Amino acid sequence: MKKVLIRFRHGLGDAVQLTIVLKHIQQQRKNWLVDVESLVGKHSCFHGLCNASYRTKRDKVNAKAYDKVYNLWWHDPDTTIRFDCPATKVTKSLVQELGLEPDPELYTYSVPIPRESNILAQEYLEKLPQKKGFVSIHYQGNTSSSRKNIPEHITKAVTRSVIAAGYVVIVMDWDGRSTLPNTKTIFRPGKKEKIWGNTGTGDASTIAALIQKSALFIGIDSGPLHVAGATTTKSLGVWLRHHPIHYFDLSENVKHLLPNNAQKNMRSNNKPKMKAYFEANYRYRYYGNLEKVLVQETKRALGLDNDACDDYTPEEFDGCGPIVLHKQWLGLGTKPNSTIVLDQDISS
């Protein structure tokens, strides 16, 4: 048995993506005994996928006790390696750092929800007004904010619709940047809340428990959206100037909202081929007016609007490609990647 240590110092989103790498190792390197050392709050992603999950600066790890140590430093792929799986850091790491063969069947996230995380999430929710349910939102990230963040006025429009329908909003905002929480209808679990176990930061497993208990999650290209992809909660991923083909892997419960010109954000020498893979394997909808489409899709996901396109203007269909309605969301079946495709002329 070969003892292997993986040192990983990246944020929550990358940590969730690393779960795909660990699944590949389990399948293709059965003689490896793998330990992972990662940042506090990210370490809980890996339980069950490795021998031991250590916390950087909290747990003592003797690197000399291992046959091989991988210091994984993830950077965005600068070229498209292949077109049969997502063009994410996962694929780049598998091929270029670990010498493993990407298996599209393993490109889903895993974040465990142990009993203690479930209890912490439940205790927090029980302190909030008990209405129809909870909608969790993460709309401000720590990196590339101008390329990711949902403008506050759009988030306000979404929360108004959610609150009017009888739901309580939970904003995931550990740093206290959002102006939306009002302790009446919109709340945030601050970094000093008991839910985070006095770590001063969010914890992957507890975030997963919160999202799992929510009726809907709405998020940007950041850690919580990746965690949502490991749950079964209906989720909306909002994209501005990044493309999910490079930053998000496969998830049945996440529907991605992209601008009409999203293809320009792809990095490939064959964008049509990459676009074809994306549209065949992801849930998505293109938008011209983000506020309008996000409110519509929020209502649809909550069962408040049977037709999220009923007030779509003909101009907004221009250049947006086909509307893809997935059978699982319509209650017509659960077969992965099964879709109904409506041409623009028909759907308008």
C-alpha cells in the first residue's frame, strides 16, 4: 500500500471539486492510502473519500511518513484538454498532476452531512420564523467579484418575491457585507454563530445541511454553489462573466443561468464543440434580462409559476438558443440528462 498525502490550500469551491479527484483515485489507484490536508471548514468535504482529513495549522501532519506528497496548486485551465468532460480544474489536475484518466461518470460532487452538522443546521433554523420554508442565497463572493456577484438590486427583487410567497431568506454572508439581512424576513448565520463551531468561517458539511433543508438555493460561482451541487435541493447558479463549463462540474439539481453571449467566456479552440458538450450535459437557460429571468426561475423552482417564460418578450429570445426544459424539473421523469428542447419560434 502506497501512503499518499494531498496538501490542498484552496477555498471551498475548489475543495468541493477535489472530491471528484478523490473519487478518481479510489477507482484508479486502489493501492493508494490517501490523507488530505486542507483549510479549516473545507476539510469536512473529504470524509469518506480518504483515509484521514487533516486541518492546516490545526492538526500535526508528518510529511516524511508518506511515500508521496502532492501539493496541488490549482489554476484555471489555459487550454481545452478534452471535450468529453467538463473543462474545469478537475480535468487539468487529473491529467497533468496525477496522471489519471478522467471518467465523466465520476464528475459529481460529494459533501457528507454527518449527524452533528445536521443538528447544528436544524438548531439554527429553529431560531428563525417558521413559515413556508427557507430559501438560501449566496450572491457575493471573495474573488473576481465584478465577474461573479449578483447586483444587490437584483437580489432584492428576488428576495421580495420569495418573502411575498411566505418563505424566509437566509443570506450566506460570513463577512457581514450584505445590507439585506433585517432579522425579520432575511437572516444570515454570522461567523460567530454556534452553527460554525467557533471556527470563524463556514463549514462545508454544515453548509450542505443548511442547503439540504432549504426549498431552494441561489448562488454565484463560489463555494456554496458547489456545495449545493452535492445536495438534492433545487439550485440556481447565476453566471455573469464566467462560464460553468470551466468552473462547475456535473449536477442534476443545479440549473445554470447564463447571459446570451456566454459562449464568449469559453476558453477553447473549438467553442462549438465545447458548447455542444455543455448543452448536452448541463441544465441551463440563457438570459437577456437577468433580473427578470432570475425572478421567473425562482418562482418556477418554488412552484409559484408554472410557466417561467409567460411574460418573456420576443426580443429576449433573440440569440439565446433553445429553451431546455428538463424532465425531472417538469415531473416527467428522472433519467439523467433527458430533456425537452423547444425551438425559439415554438416557445415564443
